[in-house]
Amino acid sequence: MHTSDCSALERHMDLSTPLPVIPKPVTSSKTPGSTAIWIFIYAELFEFGLFFIGFLIAKVYFPKEFFDGPSQLSTAAGLLNTLVLLTSSFL
């Protein structure tokens, strides 16, 4: 740069004025979604938790039935049910 360019640049730059302050976006502490949705989600979690606890308690109190159960099931029916559920999602 030439000296004349530097002095012209210095004239256009006023270093005494502070740069503008950009405020931070206000973050809300409010939970997204409505309260009813969160009640529904927590109710579902509670329900599935109860089912799993019930399953584990039943497995502890009736181990013979849980051990004998798979031999009484039909593998073909289970396979058919799985295929129906998987293919129905594509329709």
C-alpha cells in the first residue's frame, strides 16, 4: 500500500467508536411442547415400566412356566406374524 492509501484508510476508520454489541439470543427455560404431551409421554414410560416389572416378577415366581413356554410356541406362526408386521409398514 502507498502512504496516501494508508492515510485515506485511516480517515475512513474511526477507531474511537466501539463496535456494535450483538445481543445474545434469549434462551427460554420453558420446556418445548404442551404440558399434555409431556404427561402422556411420562404416562407411557410409567406404563411400560410397570409391564417390565410385572414381567420380571412373574419370571421370578414362575420360572418353570417361562422355561417351558418357548417349546409350546409355533415358530411358523411367529415368522408369519413378523413378516406381516414388517411388510405392512410398506403398504
